[in-house]
Amino acid sequence: MVAIFAIFYFLLFLPMQRQKKQTSQMLQNLKKGDIVVTSGGLVGMIVDVSKEDDTIVIKVKPDNVKLQLARSAVASIQKSDAASS
């Protein structure tokens, strides 16, 4: 029984904890100029990051529409605008 618990811990729980930690760190390190993909599939560049209410403003193409989103809606960072310059 202990061996089964150990296998579940190392194969399931430990990787989930690592992924959660990486995601949390990625959300805390968001900055202006980052190109992000939201959980809804929107791709845009961060224009403003608010620390007070945990929101970000992204600009999406083609009409440069600005959208305010919860920071937790960001699924991944594609690249930084500063890195491509």
C-alpha cells in the first residue's frame, strides 16, 4: 500500500505541483511587451499590468483593440516584443 502511494506521489502529485509553481511564477513575471495566449485562445501583446487588482490589458490585432483580462486568464507566453526587436 505504501509503495502504491509512493508511485502515485512521484508520478502524479509531484509533477502537478511543479507545473502549478511554474504557472504561478509565469503569471507573476508578466510585463509590458510580452506576447501572450489566453485560455480562450486570444493572442495579444501586453500593454499594461496592474498590480492592485491582478488584471492586464492586452492589445489584439488587426484593429489594435485593447482588452482588460484577469491575470489568471493567461495560458502561456509566446515571446517578448523586446526580444524580437
